Amino acid sequence: MTQALGFFTPWIIYLLITFLHYFMPGRWVTGYVKHAETGELLRYKLNGRLVLFTCILLWLLVGFMGWVPYDWLYAIRWYSLAGAFVFGLVFSLWIVLPYPSTGRSLLLDIFLGRLENPQYKNGRIDAKMWLYLIGAVMLELNILSFVAHHYDVFGTISPGLLLGAAMLTYFIIDYLSFEKVHLYTYDFFAERVGVKLGWGCLTFYPYFYLIVIWATVNLPDPKTPLWVLVCYTLLFLLGWTLARGANMQKYFFKTSPKKAFLGIKPETISDGNKVLLVNGFWGLSRHINYLGEILMGTAIALIVGYPGVLWVWLYPLYYVALLLPRQLDDDKRCATKYGNLWQEYTQRVKYKIIPYLY
Ligand code: NDP
């Protein structure tokens, strides 16, 4: 019985998130990518933060009432992972197989997807935004439940674990607060919906991003000195500043090209037709935001205080493995899109990700 309940718990949560996302109020915004047939910019209904806070309140409520233990998602973690795994695969096949091939092999189509930006119910549900929302909320519920389990075992919460959980929570709230800015990212203009995005958001995101907490939740407080915790927190904040700063500067530039961001007036190069930013965050390296993500991942891995537990290193390593090829791919895409202007940019801003190093 527990196994079946555990297996279907993510299905129930995903359904609940969909219901909340669909029925709760949200703001309608115009995005960056265009409808494949009409050429009009797509519109999105966004209410991620509201859905997240509602789900956290529900988690607190059902725990407080004694209907579902606070640490339920910890207790059923393996069954729930299996349920999310199957749900992710079923969804991915459902969103790929009925649609015309892109000309690639079937396996590649299943992995990378066929539809570019599928929307349902007059745009009230955009597949990509829905996927990110589910992943983010489920990850947060998992974090809360794992921390509750740690508290049950030790009667207190290790400061490192608490800070790691807080950083991941901050990362989630930050993403859901800036949903609109993410409409301007690679996932929207360069990716389709297949296993990579579908299974990635429904299974990988809410469970793998938990790995640092998962691997150390049953370990006692490692008694990391306060000054070391402060250093790791500063590392996280530095990473966040680079990632969020670069994303916001680009977003401001694309939406109001002349407007200064954080006092940085946009400096640009142009070929008379297209324009690129060359100062501020975009003058440090061509993808300083990727360095920011890697630093945040490293800080989370370190702060729990068990660098000898190799599992925790999978988290920052995953970012390296994801973002290095993505940077090369994006560079190629931009070289085609911007032509000589991109050459000029790469001469002015020489480093790909890490200033003075790479
Ligand atoms: P970017 O936000 O860096 O977007 C790259 C695009 O920006 C380019 O394709 C180009 O698109 C435009 N661009 C590049 N250089 C310039 C310039 N100098 N001036 C103006 N426009 C430029 O990358 P992503 O979309 O990959 O990432 C977005 C964010 O999401 C990043 O912070 C990334 O780290 C984060 N991320 C987080 C993940 C996670 O799991 N936490 C996973 C993946 C990404 P255009 O055609 O519009 O000009």
C-alpha cells in the first residue's frame, strides 16, 4: 500500500500544481518567441510563486493536521522517484510521438522533442513553463520533507544542511519570481519538448537537484566553523549575482535597449541591423551567467559540510557537464545568427565563461 501511494504521490502533486496553476490568478505576459504559424509573440500566464507558496502552505497544513507526516516525501523517496520517472517518460512520449518528425532519427526526436513551444487552453498552460513549475515546486516539497526528516532524527537541524536547503529554496523562489525573464532564454528559442525537457523537469530536476541534501540528510552536524559557513554563503551570493545580473542586464537590453541596469549604461556593437551588448556582465565573459550557476552549485555542495561524500560533488559537476556544451552550442548558434558581428564580439570579449581563464 505504501509503495503504491508513494509511487503515485508525485502524480497527485503534479495534478494539484496543474490545477493551481490553471485556476489561480496570474499575470499575462508577452514572451520572446513567436508562434510558428501566425508569427505573433507568444503570451504566457505566469503565477509560479503563488503556486509555490500555496503548495508550501498545503504541506504545512496537512502536516499540522496530522493527515500526512511532514517527512512523507522522504519516507517514500524511492517509490516517489519511480513514480516521477514513469510520469516523466509517459509525458515525454505523449508530447513527441503523435507529431510530425523533425527529420532527425526517432530516438533523437524522442530525446530532443518535436514541438517547439506547445501551448494548451488558449495559452493558459504553456508546456515549458508548466514543466519548470512542476519541477521547481516538487523540488521544494522534497527539500522541506527531507529537512523535516533530519529534524526528526537529530532533534535539531544542522546549520550547514539548513543553509544548503535555504540556498536551494532561494534558487527556486528566485526562478519563480523572474519567470518572465526566463522566457528570453535558450530553452525557449532553441529547444523543443521531448525527454530532455519533459523527463528532465518532471523527474531529474525535483530529485537530482536534491542530491546534496539526499546524500547528507542522515549525517550529524559536522560542526563547520561559522566563518567557513559565511564564506560558502558569500560564494553562493557571488554566483547568484553573476547569474541573475547577467540575465537581468540582457532582459533589460532586449526590452528597453537604452535603459541602464544597476547604473550600467548599455554599450553595444552593431552591424546596422543587429546589436550586441559588450559591457557590464556581458563584457566579463560571453556566458558569465554559467559561471554563476556553477559557483552556486559548488557553494551548495560545500556548505552541508561533507566534502568527502562524493555524491555532493555530482551537483556542481552536473552544471559543468550541462553548461559547457551549451555554451559551445549557443556560440555556434550566435555565430550563424550574428555573422561578422559575433566575430567582433568574440574579439572584444575573449573569454567564453571564466574571465582570464576560459
Ligand atoms: P543566456 O541567457 O546566456 O542566453 C544566450 C543568448 O543570449 C544567445 O543565444 C543570444 O540570443 C543572446 N546573447 C548572447 N550574447 C549576447 C550579447 N552580448 N548581447 C545580447 N544578447 C546576447 O543563456 P541561457 O538561455 O542558456 O541561460 C539562461 C539562464 O538560465 C542562465 O543564467 C543559465 O545559467 C540558467 N540555466 C540554469 C539552469 C539550471 O538548471 N539552474 C540550466 C540551464 C540554464 P539572441 O538570439 O536572443 O540574441
